Amino acid sequence: MKKFDRRQIAARVARDIPEGAYVNLGIGLPTLVADHLPRDREIVLHSENGVLGIGPRPAKGMEDEDLINAGKEPVTLLKGGAFFHHADSFGMIRGRHLDYCVLGAFQVSVAGDLANWHTGAPDAIPAVGGAMDLAVGAKNVLVMMEHLTKDGKSKIVERCSYPLTAARCVNRIYTDLAVIDVKADGLHVVDMVEGLSFEELQRLSGVPLRRMATAA
């Protein structure tokens, strides 16, 4: 089955972020979005460790070990960028000054519940970071994840079985198979990978999906 790769998912997310938006990119897969933001579009990236105005990843050999994002990955700083206290950074989040956050997930429910910090397994290491604050503080929550688990189960579920990060917070889901909006009347398929039928996506997802006019 053909799938979107990680960079294609990141590029698809970047395409949807509008001019003038203030955006937080979560740890892991979401950080790839920074490399795909249109250069002619002013978008201000925020990191909860206290950075505003993050640019693309630095070229190899040009990394500054003192300039990192919340995932401890090296970043660049655009002209006009700023550093500030960790508490001020979370004040921005909790004060609802972020237009978007992009997060990874273990599960998303049909109601938009998000589980992304712990699988509940006894040997799993929980890693909540700032996800709970971002999930309720950002005006729009976008999720990037693989559509299926390693054993073929859908990560989009009727009800999350893992501990919740936040309830009813997710607005749009980007996976390696599709782009799906979470709305009050259910899940609306916005886009699908080429060659995948709506019926097959429905079968793989295992939850009710609605076909939007713009869906492939």
C-alpha cells in the first residue's frame, strides 16, 4: 500500500498553516514541519523551552548546542527571534496566544480526545512534557501520526484506551494515509494517499468516516 512518508506528512501540515500564525511544533515528527513552511509566508514558531522565531534545521556542522528546541534538537533562529523564561513560555501557551500546535499521538478518538504521553504499559516511560498545556491552550490542535500501529490496529479509535492528554481538543489529524477533520458530527476525510479508496480507508480505520467533497 502506498503511504505518505514523514516528510510528505510534514509538508501537508505546513501547507495548511496560514500567514501570521504563531505555532508550536511538538517533539518528534512535528519538528519536521519547520523545514517545509513556505518562505513567503510569515509564520512564527514557538518552543516551550523559551524560544520564539525558530527557523529550519541548521546545516550539518553548523549546529549550536546552546540553541535547541524542547526536544533538545538543534534549531536556527530567524531575524527578530527571542529567548525568554520557561514560565513566560508557558504563560503564552496557557494564555491562548498560540494559533496552532502540532503534536504526535498514540491515539485520537472520534470525539477528538488525545492520548500522546503514555501507553499505560508497565515498562513504558511517560513523557508528557508540555503536551497537556498545548492541547488545551492552543486555538487549533493538529495531530501527526501513523494511521496504524505496528500490529495493524487503527490509532483513530472510538474511545482512547490510553491515558488522555486532553479531551475533545483535536481539530485535524494527518496520517500516512489521510487527512481527517474532527467535527461535531464525526470524522470528515479531507484528503487520502493516491490509490487508496475511501472504502479501504474506512475498513482500516474501523470507525465511521464521512467523505468530504474535497476528498480524493
